[in-house]
Amino acid sequence: MKKSFAAVQQQTETSIVFDTHPEVSIDLSLVEARLKQGYQKPFLLIDSNIIRNKARRFKTSMPRVRPHYAAKANPDPRVLKTLIEEGVGFEIASIAELDLLMSLGVPAAEIFYSNPMKSRAYIEYAAAKGVEWYVLDSIEELRKIVSIKPDAKLYLRIDTPNIGSDWPLAGKFGTHLVDVSEIIDEAVRLKADLAGVTFHVGSQCRNPQNWRVGIERAQTVFASMREAGLKPRLLNLGGGYPVRHVKPIPSIEVIAEVINEAIADLPEDIHVMAEPGRYLVSDSACFVCRVVGTATRNGKRWMYWDAGIFGGIIEVSEGLRYEILTQRNGSLIPWSVAGPTCDSVDVLMHDEMLPEDIQENDFIFIPNAGAYTTSYASNFNGFPLPDVVVI
């Protein structure tokens, strides 16, 4: 049954996932307090204390694994500053993210360029700024990077199972094991410093064993690298660490049990890192928007929000199920929900069970929405970007 805003407020700090580890979301009373200051447009309210707690929890559960935040998840400078203060590292997908991090004092040499396909101009720029570590997953990318920065430190992204992930990421990136030897041979021929392995288990991964398989495959690649005369010294566990929405998840402590066991025998000279994005910031925030109108057509109920696919809620189009809260307590009925633009793509969901008495100007609250909301938002159709408020 869809919970009311008040009911979730009471439950926030006591919600327990199936593995008995608590997951903490932003206190919704903070959202109410913010709304008392007025409402002009959709906004994301972020509690930086939760970001701090998530960073500490990650590091505590896996002492050997240094988190490098995926800046694309939420690149707000205040979020980044909080993570810097907590000793978190960073990985980037573009030079804009590089510039942002450097403007906040993060040394380029400590930033990992984890986009497997980079333009020549972007590599040249990153190299000039002092970035040392670059990912690749093909011979072509290997040759491109080495032609620009012969002394680059390289790590190979390999394919690994994405079973149990809400968004499998295998396919677009990740070299298959049958191609690894060819890439290693080319690295040796080019005298390239191929020094690490990475993988990605899929976004919102609820199957901890994917990490075990990825680590085992990485160790196989390490053995081949050593045999070829290379010196592996980096294992990057990638992202995929899940947060709580409407499905139960394994907590970071449960995932850590699998990872810690799998890396226990790794040589000490191999640095282990990970790239959490959603995990570090999602739970810290609540996305707030408003109903701009409702309609009944052919017996079906529609509601329209002032934020939609183009306004920060795009991940629903990929199957993400957010928990949706309102201040209404009417009987639940199926609604179709759409954004405010004129584009027919801007439909968020059908048959979503929400209170029948929802009406124009009602507020909609989406907890655990600190990742991939405002970073995806655009001004399409002339609608404003959501505000980001950090407390």
C-alpha cells in the first residue's frame, strides 16, 4: 500500500532491509521546513550528513577498498566538497568533471578517467592537466591513449555478469576474456603500462556474487599480465552498489563480506578501489515537485507534474521504481503520470497506485533521489532546471 508522507516520516529511521542492516533516508521534516519558505519550482533537498555517513559506512565495511566517487551521479560542488572532506577519491567521464574537481582542489593525478571511450582531444586535455590513470576496453583505445601519453597508467575494463542488476551495463563496454590476450600482447609491444583491471556489475546490483565473479576474472587477467611481463597494481571494483527504493537490497555490509573474502589473498602491492556513485548520494536527498493538473480521458486518470523525464526523473524510463509520497490519504487508484512538456516521450508511469484525491498544486515527494536526477535534467521545452538545496 502506498504510504502517506506522515507514515514514512515515522518509519524513516527504522526501515530494515531483508538482510537486517538499516538504510537511512533524509528526514522528511526537513522537506516540510523547506516548503514553508515557499515553492517556485522543483528542487532536490540534500542532507550532507547522510553523504558523510554513507562514505564512512562504505570505508568501514571494506577497509582495503578506497571509494572513488563517480562524479556523474551528482556533480553539485557542495556534494563534491563533502566527499572531499570525507577522504573520498573521484572518477570522471569527461573533462568538464575534471575541471570541476580540480577547481575544488582535487589533484589531477588522483582522478581516474574511467570512460572507456574518450575523444583524442579529451585525452590530450586530461594528460596536459596531469591525469595519470585511464581506462580502456579495446586495442583501438589502447593505441589512442599511448599515442598521446606514452607513460599513461592504464586499466582494462573486462566484461562480467550483470545478473541481478536493475540496469545491466554489459554490452556497451567491457572487453571479453577471449580478447584480453590480444590487448595484453599489444600493450607489451607498445611498452605501455597496463597496470590494472576493472569491471562493472551493473547498476543497482542486488546480487553480491557478481563482485566475486568479477574479482576472480580480474585475477585471471592479472596472471596473464604477469606472464607477459606486465606489473599489475590496481583492482578497480567499479560501481553498482545499490540503494533502497521499492525493492529489498543487500546492504553494503553484505556485499562487503563477499568482496573482502574475494580480495583477501590479493598481493599487498595491488591497490583496490571502487567507484560508488548512487550509493554515496542517493539516500541523502528528496526530490520535490508539484502537480500542475489532472485529467480524465476515456475513464483513465492522468496527473501532470512540473518535473518529468526531462526534468530529473528520467530513470523511470529505464525501469527504476521510486517510492512516491503525497500528503493525501484517499483510496489508491491507478494513475498515469506525465511531465509538463509537450513531448509524448514525457510519460513517467502508467497504473501507478496513488491516492484518488490528488489534485492540482499538491506536492509530490520522491525519497532517495539524490543520484541521477538533477544531473540528468535539461531545459527542454523551456522548463527550468530543478534547484539543488544542500543542508
